[in-house]
Amino acid sequence: MRNFDVIVVGLGAMGSAAVYHLAKSGVKVLGVDRYNPPHIYGSSHGDTRITRLAIGEGAEYVPLVIRSHELWRGIEQEVGYELLNQCGGLIMGVHSNAGQHGINDFLNQTIESAKQYGIRHEVLSTQQIKSRFPHFNLIGNEDGYYEPEAGFLRPEKCIQAQLELATKYGATINRGERTISYEDDGNSVTVKTDKGTYSAAKLIISAGPWINELVGGYESVFKIYRQVLHWFNLKDKQKYETYNKLPVFIWEFGGSFDDFVYGFPAIDGPDGGLKVATEEYAASTTPDEVKREVTQDEIDQMYERYVKDKLPGLSRECIRAASCLYTVTPGHKFVIDYHPKQKNVIIASPCSGHGFKHSAAVGEILAQLATSGKTKLDISKFTLGS
């Protein structure tokens, strides 16, 4: 049986960041993933993820994303390719919007977070949004928030970079190895996989939608939901440059929880389409049961409700579509905490549909928890019982 200081199970957004920080600090760390990350089966794929400094989900998240941006820039220097593109971010909301991610007044909470932390931003009227961003066919009573330092991350490249660097710094990375079980005897943790048995002083479980397979008894806390991403073609390819210069956007256009759409600039050339999506929470699923393929009916429904009248420059043609999984907690809060009954096991489920932007800092936090039991950033609101 091989012995390590720390074992990390699940090498997506949080796990890859954790093994990177642990290895860089000289810790003997093993990372295990059932697939070959970055892969298409969890929550960290689809080319882009929004990042924004002012966080409408709560001001407690702002220090995480500020630190993450610092870390991403440092990682870029180490690997030599871009991970973070700060193209700007636009949030729009009608006065009667229902909010998102557990927050009823998402737009105003974002503005308050920006004021609290001195984040550069502009508050825009409906007319100002129309003038600067004519791509959107507004309802007519939207308020807007523009943040120049927002943008998007390249999730697959972020995971790839962190795993490359973790290996460089001495981490052991076992891909294609499924974790079956673990046992915390109070002194150390033993992890059994389909290929071997390992021990460590600490175990970090960052298994995303597979968390309920490993951590029993919390199925009511960690719910898994299927999400769908769409890339719709441009009607006029000659206007590609204007769509390429768009900010990332979040648009709350109605009074229901699903009356919102988000998207990205067109970054894959005139024939690459523009990525848009919404969020769905009608029925929970599991990684084994989820329907991976996207049907034409789903594409048609997305176009009719979220694209046709709101982004009139996009055609009905969907160039590609993909599904992914959200692991969602009550109130869409993060969980970064020790298991309440297993003192050597750390559970990391900072996700709930808004986690990737924070993942670099979360990895650093997990490394600090596993080695010293203390963190530089405040995570008191991310306990398993909160």
C-alpha cells in the first residue's frame, strides 16, 4: 500500500487546483480521477465559464474570485498560454426578475458587492444598454451592470494547466481509476480504488456529481442537475467581429426562476457560433442515469424561448450542443468543510452552478486545510451545516 500526505479524489476544477497547490508546496500528494481530465462527463467542460469579480450570490464569495484571478495570471506565466480573458461582463435585469442561484435581487446584490470591494463598474439604463450593445432585443425596463474586469475562463485548459504543473512539482496523478471507498480510522485515511489501495493523513473529496457515491447520507444536500449548452450560428457572418467583441452576459428577463439566459462572445470564428445557455432544475439525476445527448426538441425550445426574440442576430441553426452537470446545495451555497464525523476527510463541493470562477482560490484553500487546518481566506459560511 502506497502512502501519501494527501489524497485528492476527483480532478476537475477544484481537485486539479488542490493537487497543484499541494504539490507546489512540497506535499506528497496523489490525485485520482475515474476519467482522463479534462473530460466531458462532469461540470468542467464546454470551452468557457463566466468569471466576474462582483458576486451577486453574496459578498462572501468576492475574496475567492479576486484571489483566483491573481492565481490564474500566475499559472498563465508558468504554462505560457491564456486561461483568463477579461473581455468585460454585462448583467441585465428587469425590475420584476426572480433572481438566480438562491438570490432574489441578483443584480442589485452584484452592484452592492462591487461598491463594497471597490470593483470598477458602471450602472446602465435601458437606453445605455441598447446604445452600447444593440445585439440584445431588450424587454424595455432592464437595468444593467457592466464590469470591465469580468470575462471568461477556459475550463479545460485550466484543468490541463494545473495537472501539468502538479506533475512537474512531483504529484502522482492516476487517471482512469475509480475510487470505490475510503475509511477514516481517526489517524489516517485508507482509499480503495479499482486498481489499488492507498493511505494518507488527509483525504480531499472533490468528486463533483459523483460525491454521493463516496459520501453517504447527504443526498438531500447534494442534488445533481443536467444542464445544456448551445452554440447558435450567426445570421450574418460579416458581423462576426461585433459579436467577438461582446462581453459575457447574464440577462434576467422575467419573473420566473428560469427567465434568464447567459452567454459569451463569439470566439471560434465566423462559423463557430455563439454560446448561450440557461439553467434547469426541474428534475435531479445522477452521473450514471443522466441523458448525455441533446435532442433537437431541446434545441428548438431553447431557440424559441431564449434566442429568437432576444438575440435576433442568431439563427435557428445550432452548430453544436453539449450537456453538463451541476451539483447544487440548498441555497446554491458552497461546501468547503471537514466531514462532521471524519476528521481527516475534507469535502469540497463549491459549485452550485457558479463555482469555476472561484476554483483556483478554492484549491489553495483546500491545500491549506489539508496541511495546517487553517485558511487565509474566510470560509466560515461554507460549512456543511450552513
